[in-house]
Amino acid sequence: MILKGKVYKLGDDISTDHIIPGRWFHLRSNLPELAKHVLEDVAPDFASTVKPGDFLVAGKNFGLGSSREHAPLVIKMAGISAIVVESAARIFFRNAINLGVPVLMCDTSRIMHGEELEIDLAGGVIDSPARPGERITFGRIPEVMLRILDEGGLVPYISKYGDFKL
Amino acid sequence: MGKTLSEKILTSKSGGEARAGDIVIVQVDLAFVQDGTGPLAVRVFESSGFQQVANPNGTALFLDHAAPSPARELSNDHILLRNFARRTGVRLYEVGDGVCHQLVAESLAGPGEVIVGADSHTVTAGGLAAFATGMGSTDIAMAMALGKTWLRVPETFRIEVSGTFQRSVAAKDLILYLIGLIGADGATYKALEFGGETVDRMAMPDRLTIANMAIEAGAKVGLFPSDETTRQYLGTMGREDKYLQLAADPGAVYERTVGIDASTLEPQVSCPHTVDNTATAAQLKGTRVQQAFIGTCTNGRVEDMAIAAAILKGRKRHPDTRLIIAPASRDALQKAIAAGHIQVLLEAGAILDPAGCAACVGIHQGVLGDGEACISTANRNFHGRMGNPDSYIYLASPATAAASAITGEITDPREFL
Ligand code: SF4
């Protein structure tokens, strides 16, 4: 599958407190309201500028911090179709996959804010049509996670198989 | 070939050979959620068509983050969790009982168990030699429903600690120093396994403090061996029957070994806004703090209150510095009252918050004002963590926080004790 979209670029060490600040804790059972605050302390225009299908690109240790699944959830609700980072914190990574949002790890230093990208999920490559020849390859997602992603997340996966399958 | 602690526990819980890098399906001994992650887990559980949890006795809900609730939305989340507990027969810990990780250590965890919690500091139970790790609401909802989960067996960093701590230097300084050394992503996806003569002599509260912060280096677990100290702790908490002696095999393979000489450590402080941004307390002298916060799953135990009380006895907090105390559990609070620590702290000008997460997560009971700084015994100093993106959090030990409350600026506790 080829995903196409525009890049919203962030830096290193974006924590779950950046993605969805603790002061909005009381909105966790009101997802549409909560989603309005996604990334507001680091990227106030994120929610208003991102279009469905766009990519969130960042540096190292993306999503560090808490286990709040609301973090990848509000990013997904903003319309982001894939998260492309240099590295991701473990719990965030697992949560995003469970919600059906791919997290791809590669060198993101040359990817620019606002540029269009094409991501070949199965092929493991990212192309920039504006800069032919600038192909980036990303690390393989473990097999078990690929199967969860294929079903659209952990809930549809368990609904289908009734159990974990290795 | 010898096995690491992770490999040993996951081999036993998966019923097959578990080696670093393998993906295994394991039986879960305890799955839990708290009031921030629980409502989503319950909704996922129910909308997936599940009605019964696989193991009600091994499932727990904790009302600790918003405790007592500061907002109607959160009160309603509490109602949702109470109703779920009533329907399914799982354990419910009420508002005022304390922070989930402290209660897991006090009343549930045992060596060799697999514990998964919808909270990143689930790693705390690694102090009791449990393979304990944090996940999100959906993972925990499925673990509650099926009684199992999948895990990748982590590679292990062995942290070998020797030497005796100097006066007023302790476990918190060691773990802050280690994170400063290896970085906030230095152990991502890895297990940290602690060992060495200093660890063998280390008391359980100190082991829990260190295990608690393994996640701040990105680690999946922070594991201690179980020994006589573990057996005694479990005995005190009324469940010695859970004791199992566990240690890594002599020939275990480690990805990396880090040696630390505890006798060379000075009081450490993590500066805003990352935990690996460490300095010594002495280097930060002169940094004003408007709030000192002693509590949380990292340092809210009775032993932490004892250290703070020893420093604050007969002294007063600085007039420009609020001092907030939040015991991590009802048991810690009662023991601190019985020992007279709370009285000492109140006389020094402290505010006593209920047992629970209190000011840690930025929703109530100590939100910082614009431009303010807090010295905190918590585990995280991220931008905005304590409810205000225009504020600053410095992480330190209870001794350093107490000393700083007296002077109103970051202070090396050896000036007082
Ligand atoms: S005390 Fe702080 S770190 Fe610990 S569980 Fe509560 S909010 Fe999380």
C-alpha cells in the first residue's frame, strides 16, 4: 500500500505530555474535545493545518513518557496516517500499532516540514516526489505487529482470531 | 547458556524457551489500570464484546491520579470504574488508598510474576523481581479479557553497583545519575538488571525507587534479584507465601554492562525538561524554587517521609517556598503519622495532600504558576508535566527536596544532614 501525504515536522523528545497535556486529563472520556488540544504546547497550529492522510515526522525518542493511549489516539484523530521518526518510545510505539497507526523508524533529518511524501509500507521505503533519488528506507516492523496493523489494530485482530497468534 | 532475569521469568511464564529477541505469549499474573487509562480500557473491553475478565483476582483498578476528583468529568470516570469492578468482581482500590504502583508493591506483586499495567511506571514492581511493564489501555483491556499478552523478550543491560553511598546520597541519586549517563532513550526496549554488592545490601524502598525510574531511560523493565530482603518485605506485607528466590544465571549474556561506584555519587538533580539533563545539587545552588513536592510512586514511602522529617525537624520552610507532602499510600501515611514524621513536617510548614498521585501529573493539588519552579521527588520533569507549560521541574531525592524547601533554592542536603 502506498500512502501519500504532507509532512508536519517536529523535533526530538516529543513527550506524551506534549502530545496531550495532563491538564486536559478530565477530557479523556470526551475524545472530540480532547483531540482539539493535540500537541498544542509545541505545535499550536497542528490540529488546524493537518489534513487526513498527512504524516507526522519527528526526531528521536518520540512519545516518551506515559502509557496514555490517548496520545496516539488524538494524533490518529487529527488524520495522521503514519508517524515517521528517528526512534520511538516503546509504549507509544506499541499503542500506535494497536490503534492501527504505523510508526516507521528511519533517518528523518532530511525530511522537510510541508513536503509531500509517498510511503510504501510493504516495500519499506519513503520517496519524496519533489526530490527524486532521495529514497529513505525504514526499519522492519516485527511480524506480530505487522499482523495487528494489517487487521487495523489490536481490537479487530483479537475479534478475528480470538487470541494472540505468533 | 545462562539466562538473564527477564529470560528466566519469561521462559517460565511462556512455557517455552524465551531468549532475548524472541516474541512470546505469556500468562499474566496481574493486569491493572488507573483512573486516567482505565475508562478507555473498560470501553475497549466492552465494545470488543467481552463481559468477564479472565482472572478477577489478578485484575485491579486504582483511583489514584485524580484523588479526590477535582472535576465532574473525572468523578464520572470513577463511577464508570467502580461499576465495572462491581460487575466483574475485580479488585478496586479507592480514592485515598494510594498510588497504584505502591499498592501493587505492598499488596499484590511477587517475584517471578508477569505484571502489566496501563501506566508507564508499572516497572516499579521490578524491585520485587516481577517482570512488570507498562502498556496502553487496549493492550491491558485484552490482557484482562484473555489473561495473557505478547511480549518481545528484551536484551539486558546489567547495572553493577559497588561501594557505599555517602551521607545524604541514596537510591534516587543513583538512578538519576544512571539516566544522565545513558540518556533518556539509552535503554529503549531493553531490560535493566541491577546487581552487585550495593544492590545486595539495598533495602526494598530503594529498590522500588530505582525500578520505578527504569522507564525514564526508555527501559521495558527494571529488575532486581529476589533475596532475603524481598522475603522479609513480603512477610511484613503479609504474603511471604509469594516468595521465590530468583537471580540471573552466572553465564547470562548482557548487551552492555555499566559499573557505578556509589561512593563517588553526589546528590543529583534532573533539570528541565528532560530526566537525563542531570547536574549535582551543588552546581545548581542559587536556583530559586517556589514549591517543593515530596511524594509519588518514586519517593512517597514512609522512609522518604523519615528523611524529609530528619532534615526539617526544628526548621521551617522558606517563606517563599510551598512544601507539599503526598504519601504514596494509606499505609505509608499511617506509618508516617505513627512515627511522628507528619507532625514534624507540618510544624515545618508543610501542606499534607491525600495519599495518591497528588501534584505529580498536573491536574490538582499543586499546579505550578507561570514562571514557577518546583523541586520534586517525582520521576518526570517534562515540559508542562505539572499542569503548566510555562513552569520548571527539577527532580531530586527527598533529602535534596527537603533541604531546598528550607533555603528556597536548590540545595545540597549535606549542608543539613
Ligand atoms: S505518582 Fe506520578 S508517576 Fe506515579 S503513577 Fe502517579 S502520576 Fe504516575
